Amino acid sequence: MKKAVERERNKGYYRVLHIPIWVWVFFVLPGSLTYRLYLHGPNRWHWIWLAVVVAVCAWRGAAGRLPGTEHRPYVTYYGVDQSNLAYRVVCYTAAWIDLLVPYALNLIALLIAAAGGPWRMRLLYDRWYWLLAAAVVAATWLNWTPRARRSTRGEGAERAWFYVAIWTVVPAQVAGWAMWRLGRWLALPPGELNATRLAVFVFTTALFFALGALARLPRTQRYYQGKAAAGI
């Protein structure tokens, strides 16, 4: 079996640096609240929720009960059939919701606008966010969600696909945000502007997904049991 990590213990700074990551994951988890943050800026509910998330993540991180904050790495060899830990299941399910649901809603909104329809982002977040989030939770319950399965046996590939998703979604969302902010400077008619926004979003998605699928991006190299090569 392939060794997943060389270290025997996680250093203190490594453990501490993972806490802000999970603070962000859970802070943006309430989709409608986060949408209003980007639209109007923070209000008191954002600060209250942030305080709650920081307190809980600091507590669980200090106890080593967030991924990356453990005293010792949990997955040391790829391919070992060991039970996944409950906090890993919860955290990675939340992370997949953060990655997939806003991306899907933004893509749907862009498709509607490019087809000549009205801008439906707020309606989509209010009506569909938690339904799609529930679908991700259901996938975890059915043992389908990478890194949130009941066993860590497939970690060598699941970890890589998780990073492929990060590398794909984050640049696409940033490109979509940039096109939204810069749209008024492009001097395009509304129909062409919406089509251009969609094209940039889809192109960025396709480019980074292809690079990730080909294992050309950091942490996207995949390991399968019985196969030494990555990117299979």
C-alpha cells in the first residue's frame, strides 16, 4: 500500500492553520445568508453566525476533532479499510455543499439569463439552496460522497477528486464574480453580456477541470489500490 504521509505527528502550526479553513467552510454554509453578505455586506446576523462558528471550530480544532487538526494523521496509508470518523464525514459533507451548491445555482442563473430570462439568483438561493444541500447530505448517507464515506479505503483517489473540485469551482466562481463586477465596463447589450458571462464561467470550469482530471494541478494526483500510477 502507498504511504499517504511521511510525518508521524502534525506540527502545531499545521493544526492551527486548518482551523480558519473550517471556519470558512461552516461560515458560508447557510447559502441565503452568504448570498446576502455578497450582495449587501455584513449585518448583525453575519457577525453572530461568525462568532458561533469561530468558537465551535476553535473548540473542536483544539481537541483535534477537525480534519487536519489531529495530533497524528488519521489516514497514513492509502487503501486501508478503516472506519471514517464522524467529524470527517460532517466536515467534508459541508465542504462539498459549499463547493457544489453555489456553483450549481450560479450556473443555472447564468443559463436562464443567457437564454433571455430574468436574473433569478436570489430566488434560486431562497428556494433551492437547501434542497440541493439536502441532496449532498443524502449522497453522504448513501455512501457516495468522496472523503465522507464510511471507510477511508478510497482516500487515495477521493482526496484527489476533492481537490479537483476545489480547483474547478473556485476559479470559475471568481471568474463569474469578476464578470459580474466588470460587466458595466464592457459596453455590451444585456443579451450579449449575459452570454459572455456564461461563456467565461463555462470556459474556466472546463479548463481547470481538465487540468485537474489530468493531474496537472497540486494534490490532484490519484492513487488506486493495486496501481502505482496517478491520474488513472
